[in-house]
Amino acid sequence: MLDPDKTAHAQQSLYQRLGGYDALAAFVSELMPRLRRDAKIGAYWKGKSLDGQHREDKLLVDFLGSAFGGPVFYPGRDMKTKDQQNKSSSFHHHH
């Protein structure tokens, strides 16, 4: 019987199984315009330039590629640091 943990598919990283950088870039290019148009969360991107949006999209692709085990360098802040900064910023704006 086949051992599912020893199949070639199981030995690939999630990054590879999803189709690599191009597949992640295609996913992000489909997802982000929908999020930006969303009535509830679209306000987050209101007023951001197209260049800023493209930079955020690239950072998201890089983040996902790195998080999913790909050979991608993510130059942005880690989620824990970013979350702490958002909480701090939110506190100062509301108090």
C-alpha cells in the first residue's frame, strides 16, 4: 500500500503544490480588486495610489510565497509586528 507521506506530491512544499509564484500572483490579482471593491473593507484602500496598491499586491505575493515554503524573500514586516503597530495606532486614534 502507498504511504501518502512518501508520495512525490506530499514531499513538495505547499508553494510548489499551489503552482509556485505565478499561481500566487494570479490569485492575488484576482483577490485584491474584489477586496478593494468590498463595501465593508474596501475603505482600507480608499485613497491609496495605484503604485501603492501594486506594491501591496507584490508584498502579499511575497508573503504568501515565503509562508508557503517557496524560495521567496518577503521584505515586509512580520504579522505580529504589524498587528502590534495597528493596535497601537488604533488606540491613539480613538483615545
